[in-house]
Amino acid sequence: MFGKRLAELRNNKGISQYELATQMNLSRGQIANYEQGTREPDFATLIALADFFQVSLDLLLSRELKINVELDNIAFLTGSKENLTPEEADYLKESLNLIRKYGSQLAKKNKQ
């Protein structure tokens, strides 16, 4: 499970095994071995990986289901992922704020 989780986190971050290896001061082969489950990292490497991905050791070791992933300018619409321009992201945020404001006002009106 650790290997799958490592690959998932790496892919979610959009980096290659080479890039992760360089960032972690490891070889690409070590990363590949971890992901394939043929080798396991030592405690110091586990901690460094958790810090790098900004996740808990529980999550890294597949004990939690929640993943903290930065999703800047990405929207999930009807099950598909859409990469947005900064302008599109701003427009959607503004629209969402208006919808929430309207919903809040409507709820208050219905309570009266």
C-alpha cells in the first residue's frame, strides 16, 4: 500500500520519479523500488517524504483516506477534472460567492 500511496502523491503533485528523487536526494531507482514495493524506506526517509508531500505518516503509510492536495485553479465538474485559467478560476469563485450569498438571503427570508 505504501508504494501505491507514494505514486499517487507523486502523480497528484505532477512530478516524475526523477524529479522526486532529485528533491529527496535519492536515486530514481530507489523511488521506483518504493513504488513497486520491492524496497521500503527507512524512518528518516519516510519522515522526509511525509514532509515533502505535507501529509501525515499515517496517510503516507495508507492508514488515512484523506489526501491534502493543492488544487489551484482546478475544478471538478460532473466527474471530470478541468484545468482553469486564473481568470476562469476568479470568475467561478465570484459566481460561487454570489450563489452562496443568494442562498443565505433566501434561507433567512424563508425563516421569517
